[in-house]
Amino acid sequence: MTTETETPIEQPSNQPTDTGALSEVDQLKAQLAEKDADLLAIANAVLQNIPDGLKALIPDDLTPAAQVKWFNKAQAAGLLVKPQVPETDTRKPSVITPKVDLNQLPPIARMSYGYGNK
């Protein structure tokens, strides 16, 4: 009878053996997380200028960078511009007709103005 000696088979490790490479990867991940946080803060600052009624138009599944791009396109298209409402005239109505300067009127308007006065 032959006896076989079993040697343990080592499983390959997914972890790198070089600790310098591991720390470099961790540094890059930390820098990436910091840049993502900065981008998110910038996107929130840009998007807070949108009126509350129009915030529902922003797609939810976009990244912060894509949201800023969407905002810039929507603003260029005039989607996010508030309409300019003229100020309401709150003066009392006047019963006296205003004086018209006849020298400023065109000739046809002067003639028609003269028909109304007797």
C-alpha cells in the first residue's frame, strides 16, 4: 500500500500583498469621496435657486453633475424663468381726462382729436 501525503492547497487571495498599494487605493477612494461630496454641495447650491413649484421637474435618478447640466439646459431654454408680472395699479380712477399735447400727436390723430371737441 502506498501512502499519499496530502499537501494543503493554498487558495489565491484577493487581497494585495503590498501594503503600499493598499494605502494608495484607500487614499484615492478618500479623494474620490471628497470630490463627490464637493460636487453634491455645488449641485445643491445651484438647484436651491429653483422655485418650489418647479423642483418636481428635476429627474430624481440623475447624478449631481447631471442635475447641474440639466439645470443649465433648462435655464437656457427658459423653463425655469419666472414670468414677469407687471405691478398692479392701485391708484384711484380719475374722472378727469388727461390733457393731450397736440404737438406730439401725428396728423391723423390731431384731426380725429379735433372732431371730439366742439
